[in-house]
Amino acid sequence: MVKKIKILVSFGTRPEGIKLAPVIKEIEKNKDYFILSICSTGQHREMLAQVIDFFEIKPDINLNLMTANQTLSEISSRIIQGMEDVFNQTSPDIVLVQGDTTTAFLTAFVAFYGKIRVGHVEAGLRTFNKHSPFPEEINRQLISKIADLHFAPTEKAKESLLNEGTDENGIILTGNTVVDAILWGIDKIDKKPEKDKSEDIKLLEKIVSPDKKTILVTMHRRESFGEEIKNVCEALKVTASKYKNINIIYPVHLNPNVSRPVHEILGGIKNIKLFEPLGYEPFLWLMNKSYFIITDSGGVQEEAPTLKKPVLVIRKFTERSESVEMGISKLLGTDKENIIKNMRLLLDNESEYKKMIAYANPYGDGKASRRICKAMKEYFKICAE
Ligand code: UDP
């Protein structure tokens, strides 16, 4: 009988929950090899709760660390203390963290203090600009210094890790688990009987009409606060007034640095619909129905190619450059005229539009979670020998 591997999966925010959900499901399928504990730090509360619900995940430990208006230093000190207690309670052989959040970095950091192995899901993404995205670029670089297993989503991510001197034996090319999550999610939505359909989807069905092109917008990054958000909103306003046959649907982040200017500039415009952030289920449904997407989100840049939607990226730098290089997305920055020009191009020029959706998905094939579990089994076998 093989000794089972004790795995702790830790997350705290919506994107981590989404991208770790399929890994958790895969670990659960491998009960003969793994003993799983799930910890949520609760760095985000409501947004994460919807994800946990949708993916039917049951955290064993919930640290509930979110408080109103806490600074990065305040949440950091609470995560450090909280995770030390969690490691003492669970004593895992390995902890899995995802991406680049403060939860992910500090979980890895405390694991290092406890000499516990770390597996990093979505390793090797880089902008090489320490302030953008902030604080994520530094979080993920530091996790790479600590991790034992680096699950790289793309060749490019693997290359970045190798260039930084990471041990090649610890890097496993897996694809991004976001693709696994989206395929699982779309299947779940499609199979739901009409009577169980979410209220938000029913509401969106009334707005999304086949004779109007739906443009989905999301924007939430710290480095976009101020003039950048205003520029994007002005570009949306100009385009909405020129094209009456479009609907711009924008779930607005609750941070007042975002919601205040967005509501000031875009409130009351007939073909712009402002919502509160949507749960993952209605958001997925909406992405799937949209004509194209405008976003500064990292996860959405990876999700859109799975659903064959062009993306206009309203950031100056992106660590998801694979889709930009292939022409699936365009990195626009936040210049108002440039955004207007590129929205027009997609709305007016069908061949430009088709060019942007003619490619295979650079971010994965839906089997990343399986590769991660297989790699952990092999790693622990090697470690035992
Ligand atoms: N998302 C969501 N509801 C929304 C906006 C985004 O469920 O109203 C999902 C989206 O599908 C993606 C994730 O949240 O998987 C991205 O999270 P976010 O943009 O907060 O973070 P990032 O990916 O930039 O780290």
C-alpha cells in the first residue's frame, strides 16, 4: 500500500477559487493517492463564496480574514498568522497555491518557514514590471523562488522560469486550469434544467438579444484607477452613442475608485447596462453570449479564447502575451481614441473580427488538472526512492 500524500489547497480570492476548483475535483477523484484539506483565507468574501458554491467545493477551514478597507499589510499579517495555525493543524506533505495573490504568496512563504513543499499552479507568468500588475508581479516572482513544483501553463511561462534559473526538473508544462474550469462550468450551465436556471441569467436573457451585438466590459486593476478608468469610460460612451445596435454590459467592481467614475460617466446611457459584479455562473454565460470583450482582467484574457471571443486588453502590460502575439487579443492601453478605433474595427469589419477568432487556444486543452495530479504522484514517488 502506497503512503497517501497529504495535500493542502489554499486560496482566498475569486480567480484562485476558479482556477483551483478543477484541481480539487481531480484530487478528489484520486482518493487512493491523496488526502485533501481545503483552506480558504477569505481574502475576498462574497465573490469567492459564489465560486465555491458553483463548483460545489467544501473548504475544511475558513479563516474569514476579510475586513472592510484593510491595507495590504494588514491582510498580510493576518494571513501569515492564520496560515501558520493551518499548517500546524493539517501538517501537509505539500501545499498548492495558485497564481499571484497575497494569499498565494504568503501561504507559500509560511510553508517555507515550516519546511513544507509548495506546488505553484500557474507558475511563470511575468510582465517584468514590478509595479504592474501590483502587487501580483512581485507575489508570483517570490512564489517561484519558494516553490518545489512549478505548474507552468504555457511554453512561454516555462521559458521565463528557466531563464530565472529554476530547476528544470521541477517545471511541468500543464496548460492553464482556467480552461478546465470553463469547460466544466459551461457543461454545468448547459445541463441545468430551465427551472434551476440562475436568476441573474434569466435577467441577462432579457437584455442580450440576437439582433444586438453584446460587448462585455470588466475593469478592476489598481493601476487603472484615476485617469485610465475615465479614458476607457469615455471611449465606451462615444462608441455607444454611435452604434445603437450594440449593448455594452459592464459588471462594475465595487471598489469606489472604480464604481464612482464609471457610474458618473456611463450611468443613464440607454445601451450601456451597469451591473454589480456577477457571479461566475452568469458571467460565464454572458462571456459565451458576447460578441467581444474589453477587459483588464488576467483570467478573462485566458477564458475568452476558450470561448472564441476577441479581447481588447485595456492595460499597458500583460503577462498573457501568448494571445496578443497570436492576434486573439490586442493590448491597447487606455488611450481613448485607440480604444474607440479598435472597437469600431471589430464592429465594422467582419474579416478583422474573424481573424481574431481563427486560432487554437494558447492557454490549454482542459487537461491541466490531470497533469498536475500525475506530476504530484510522480514527484512523491521520486522523493520516496
Ligand atoms: N468574473 C466573474 N464575475 C465578474 C467578473 C469576472 O465571475 O463580474 C470571473 C472571470 O470569469 C474570471 C475571474 O473572475 O475567471 C477573474 O477575476 P478578476 O478579474 O477579479 O482577477 P484576475 O483574473 O485579473 O486576477
